[in-house]
Amino acid sequence: MKAFILVAVCFVAVQALTDEQKEKLKKHKTECLAETKPDEQLVAKLKNGDYKTESEPLKKYALCMMVKSELMTKDGKFKKDVALAKVPDAGENPDNH
């Protein structure tokens, strides 16, 4: 699960999001916070790269965000093809990313 959290956080951090995508992400965040009720300080730490937690609500929040972003199925299967399609020039030259 930690690897998936890392992928999601990196994806959001490095991709230049359009205003529409930012609004969609904001909506997902609001919905996932309401559904999973994680400690918002842990969410902030996660966003800043601190993955040292075993918080179940935070794990559920991360899964919720990835499901709503279509990066993962509800049963926890990572959608590599979707993730790569969302990253510009993914796989062309990994040394440049």
C-alpha cells in the first residue's frame, strides 16, 4: 500500500494539472475525507512525503483518492496502463523523469 501511496502522491506532485483537473481532484479529496475520516494532519504529512504511518483511515483515504482518480480498482489493483497514460512522455526516457 505504501508504494501505491507514493505513486499517487508523486503523480499529483509532478503532473501539471489543468484547472478542471484541479477542481476534480479537490472534489475527490473532499469526498474521500468525508468517507474515510483520516486525521487531516496525516493527510498533510502524506502530501509532503511522510509515509511513516499505519493509520487505517489514511490508507482508506489514499485508496479512495486513487480509485476516484481511476489509478486503482476498488479491490486494490493498480492500473499501470492508466497511470502511464496520465503521465506525459511516460516510459520514453526514464532518465529524464
